[in-house]
Amino acid sequence: MAGRTSGPLDPPLPAIRYERDPDAAVAPLPHGYRRREPEKSALHSIIRQHLETFLAQARRLHGEGYPRFIEREFRRYLACGILCHGFARVRCPECGQERLVGFSCKGRLCPSCVGRRMADTAAYLVDQLLPEADYRQWVLTFPWTLRFRLAVDRRLFAALLHTFLCTLFAWQRRRCRALGIPAGHTGAVSFVQRFGGALNFHPHVHSLVPDGLFVPASDGSLAFVPLPAPTDEEVAALALKVAQRLTSVVERLCDDIFETDALLQQTASALQQALAAAVKAPVPRDQLSLPVLDPQTPPKPLCARVAGFSLHAAQAVAADDRDGLERLCRYGLRPPFAQERLARREDGRVLYHLRRPWPHPQGATCLVLEPLDFLRRLAALIPAPYAHTIRYHGCFANRARSRDYLPAPPTPPAALASPQAADSAAPPAADSGTSGTAHPEPDRRRTPLPWAQLLRRVFFIDALKCPRCSAAMLVLALISDPPVVGRILRHLRLPTDPPPLAPARGSAVAQLRLLCPPRHADPDDPAGDPLDLIAAPHSRLDSAIDTADAFRETRPPP
């Protein structure tokens, strides 16, 4: 007898949960590896067509132009992933399938190379450095009047970060003593970010700090003792103390006008202009006005703001959530912009879709920029050479004595582990001449994860899996000799020359925009006035921002 079909009067069947995420069952399966083609992206097209004009106008208006590292980063990006500059030849030993993989530039502007460094550093932190413990992210932002000074004064930025972490560590130890826990060790991994969500220059710090202390155990090692989560009142009191101490540091280090002039002389005039324009978000003034807030709306949890300083501590990761810890590390190391949200309009202007409306839910959802304004903002977001964007403090510092006694991080899966993590997970060889209680000397040498292993760890794509027979492919050679590269590319009917750069072209409108960039207000500036440096970017002493006087007017209460 045929099976009975359900009729219109039958009760509905219960919902079956078979999806990890909504619409996951109907989503397309993840594709295999496909070679990156940066020459087809909107970012590559914008830089290729306007780079020479951008550099030529800066030399014409400012004499020396941009620093050499700015031009070098742009040109390195244009050569990144282009096959005519060299490639790796990968071949399947079973069926003979081959593919070519272009060389990377390893620069600080290229979103792909910054993303690779992000994934590699996050894997190192999770696999080799950070023990199994509860972690909390502390985000410290600085007042609007400090942003330009922090862009040119590395000494001030380092002093502010050091003072903030010392205050935070002392606050943790006081909480431990109040709970009867003996004194222990703590540390932090800080990610220095120069950008905001709207392509604006917004220096701030993401510090990853254990939510507890590492206390000495009976065997001489350190054991993690967790602390209860902070309350809103504790975060507010800590923010007040941090603001008081950081203000004292600013007044001590920024009171010398001659030192400010020396810092400006070390910064090229074109870069000063770019930094001064990038401090402001490219959003019209009518969209910057904050909406009327409902008095019944509760404030953000674990967030406090004092005299322009903001402290946020709502993001925490449990000890057993190593994947969440790695995602949090990637968030602190992410590129300054997302390439997939970038597009070009028909009129030639640049369209950048924001992740969320800025600066409030009723604000702008996208930015529309002239190409030269867009390149100027990118130039302001590039870190200077030898400027570290990752800082290690406390027991996580490289020379900290307590680092050798920290608990070992959990062993990652063998397919995703780095070489150092795999070596540390192997059992030590027996040696009758050494004591079993002796603490082994750790190997602090760091080797980057292989390219294919990073892709498998982040995107779950096996780049060395043959698309024809699923066998493991092998890297045959790294080819950079121009005659050999050209011969192979001609045989495969691929371009043998890089995409051409558009020549420099003069434009009176573009020169006027360089001299008088758009003067937009900033939501963090209560007066809504533009920086004085934008109005007179070439003067030295007259245009220097007197940061100490500005802080005396907004000093936090005692």
C-alpha cells in the first residue's frame, strides 16, 4: 500500500534544527583554492590610475613630497601577486596538474599581506605564547586633541601605553589582595591600531590581558588564578584613574613647543597634510550630529568615558575557547580597511561601504571620496618603518623572567599546528644525567606558518590539494628570472607585462583640494571645529597644536 501523504488538516511537523547558521543548508559549498588576481580589484585599479598624479602633485605643492616609505608601500602593492614579477610553480605528482602562485609583497598596505600577517601572528599567540586562561580585551581610545600628536610622537604613545598598563596591572593586584590571593604575575599583548571604521586616522589600543593572575605553585611553575569579572563601577573608577595619570603624562611630555616643532620638522609636509585630513572622517556635517538619546536607554556595559579618554572592557573569552581567543587576536591585527567593501562609481569616485552606520545608527552607511583623497587617507594609515604594532608587557614580554614558568598553551590539532608547537608537544627524550624537575629551556625562535597551512587554518581550504585527483601537490620551483618567467607565461597565454600605470596629470581642481581639503567636524570634538593644522599645514610653530593647554581645559576631576 502506498504511503499516506499529509493532508491539510494534519498538525504541522516540528521544526528540525539541521543548520549551524541560518540558511546554511542552501548556501553553496566552499570552493577550492583559486589564485588571487589583484589586478582585477577596485583597489589596484584606483592606485594604478592615480598614483603618479598623487605623488607628482605632492612634490609640486610640498617640495619633497611624501616620505619614501609611503611611495615604496604603494609600488610594492602594485607588484604583489602579479605573475610577471615571479611565481611559485606547483605540480601534482599523480596527474601532472599545475598551477602558478604569485609572490607576495609582505607590505603594510596590501590587504592580503596584512591579512596573512594577521592570521600568522594570531596562530603564534594562541599556539605558543598565551596559556589557557580567561582573557579580557581592554580598549583604550584617546581624546580628539591628541590624535595628530600621537601620529608623529612615538615616544608619547609608548609612554601613554606603559602608564595605562601599569595602572591596569596595579588594579588587578589590588583586587587579588582584597580576595586573599597572594601576589602574582600578569601581562598583556597590545595591538596598536591607527585607523577607525570610516577610513579616518584614529590611534587607539586593544590590550589582551588575562582575567586573573599567574600565582607561583608548589613545583615552582605558575598557575592561573581567575578573578571575578569587573563591574561597571569598577571600570568607571579605573577609567578615572587612567585619565588622571595619562593627562599628567601628556602635560609633562607635550609642554615643550620646541620639541613639537622638531617633531613636525621630521615629518614631511605632504604627510602632515594627509594626517591632518585623515583625522577627520569624510562624512558631511549634517550626519555627524548625534540623535536625541532616550533617557531610559541604558549605557554600554563595562564602558566608561572620562575627559575624552574611553575605556571598554566588555569583550571577554573563556579559558576553553581557544578559537574565540584566536578570533579576538585577529580582530586586533586586522587590516585598516576591507577590500571587498570598496568599489568605484561610474563618475570615477571611490565608494566605501561601512560595516555599520557611522557615527550613530542613523549616520552614514557609505563614504564617497575622490581618488586622490582616498589615496591620501591610505598614506596616513600606513605605519612608519620600524614602528611596532604589537607590544608585549609583563610576563608575556620576551625578556620577562616569569615567562619561562608560564603554563604551556594547549596543543592545537596536528594539521593546524605551527612547527614550534608540534615540537613542544613531542615528549622529551630521556636523559639520565639531568633531573626530571629541571625546567627546560624554551625555544623562542618563531617560524611563520606555511602559506597553505594558513589558508587551511583560516579559510578551511587546502591550497595544495589537486583539483583533478585530490592528491597532494608539491612546490617544484620558485621562479623569478625574467626570461624564464616570460617564456612560461607566453606558453600559458598569460600577460607577460604588469598592468600599466597611468601617467601623472595636472588638475586645478585636484590641486585646490590638496591645498584646501574638506573640513568636516569630528563627533569626538565637542566644538565641532576643524584642526588648526588643516588651515595652515605648512607653518611650523604657528600651526603646532598646544596639546598641554588643551588638556588643562578638559582635565579630569581629581
